[in-house]
Amino acid sequence: MAQFLLLNFFNNQLPGAGNSYSKYCAEYNSTTYDCAKQAGVYLVDWTMWWRDIFITLNWGIILVMMLAGVYLLINDLDQEERRGTLNFIRLSPQRSRSLLTGKLLGVPVLLYLAVGRSPPTSVCWNASRCAHRLYPELLPDAVCRLLLPL
């Protein structure tokens, strides 16, 4: 859902009926400084558009992992403190390093799975833009079907 909203946000920044100026214009009309048209279609710098989506998605993933992961860990430690099981874990014969590693990997596991699902989408977005130029026989839809099974 977040990736759809991100794509919709960037799609609204493209030149269209409502706005004829955009930072994604490939060429500008020298008299009106509007986006240049060729055969009635705006000339758009798609490489820059896809790059901005990719950068925003990657920064968003990092931010979500850091904030949500810290929140989940703090929430889990608070729940164990309220239940009284935190002292029981501290007194167990396991090493503290293995306990900490288990907490760091186990608590936000659903977050890791959700983030693991999003890179294939960004790879699919990038592949759909450059696969046709690099490998004309490879259809971008086939790449997306391999990376994003339904």
C-alpha cells in the first residue's frame, strides 16, 4: 500500500492537464517555459523520475526499519517487565549476547518480512525501465512476474 501511495505521489508530479511545468520535463519550451510536447505528449525524463522513486523508497525503508524496530523492541521489553518475565530471562544460564541477538532478530521479524517484500518491487520498477533498452527480448512483465508472485 505504501509503495502504491509513493508511486501515486510521483505520478502526480508529472506534467499533465493540470500543470505543464515539472522538474521531470526533458525539454522546456523556450517562450513559455512549459514542458515541451512532441506529437501531443509531454517529453518526460523517465530516468530521473524512476531514480527519485528508488531513492525515496530506499530512504523510507531505512527510516521505517529503524523507527519501527526500536519501537517493537522497547514495547517487548516493557511487556516483559510488566509480566515479570524479564528477571527470569536475565537469570537464565544463556549468554547475554545470545539473548540480545534473539531479541533483535525475533521481535521485529514481521517488519523484516515486510521490508524483504519491498526490494523486489523496487527492482521490478527499475527493471521495467531499463530491461527493454538492455535486453529487448526480455519483457519487463516477465521480470515482475518472477520477482512478485501473486
